[in-house]
Amino acid sequence: MTAPLGDTPQSLTGLHVVDAEGARVGIVQQVYRDDATNDPEWITVRTGLFGMKETFVPLAGARRTGDDLQVPYSKATIKEAPRIDADGHLDPSEEDRLYRHYGLKPPGPEGRS
């Protein structure tokens, strides 16, 4: 997977994330790359009251429009994502929980289980 519209991962930081219907969700804080491919795969979005939580959102299907990054998920789906510390690395079990939450199959020929 590549960053939306060929953007560098760093250029995504600070964009406003909007959901599938265009509702504002939060601001991109970090971009996480796939360990095997080094491609941008996840972003964290600052959400919650006063923006105190960071929530992981997949970049798959995202598109950039100006200062917005539209993701193909609802605001509710994003806010209900499993809480995982944005500490610089996702371990495989955390990533699998996120893939399941968003209804996605992990990358790779057979996915992970």
C-alpha cells in the first residue's frame, strides 16, 4: 500500500481526518509503516474530548482532498477501535485486532491468523 495520492507519510501529519460521510474525526498525529514493506499502513488520529486519545485508522482506501484525509469508515467505527498505545510500534496481535475491527484482511498471501 502507498500513501494516498503518492504523498509522503510526513505530509499526512497534521491533516484533518474526515469519515466516509465527511464528518471531522480528528487530526493525523503519526504514520505507521508496515514492518515488511516499509509502506505507510496506519495513521493515528487524535480523538476524544479535548483530543486526548490517539486512535489507529488504516490508510487503505484513504484519499487526500486539500487539508483533509478522507477515510472509508464512520466516525463511530473509528472511535470504537481497540485502544492501543501509540508507542511507535504495533505488534502483530495488536494489528490483527485492528484489522478485525475495521473488517479488513491483513496483508500477505494468506493474511495472518
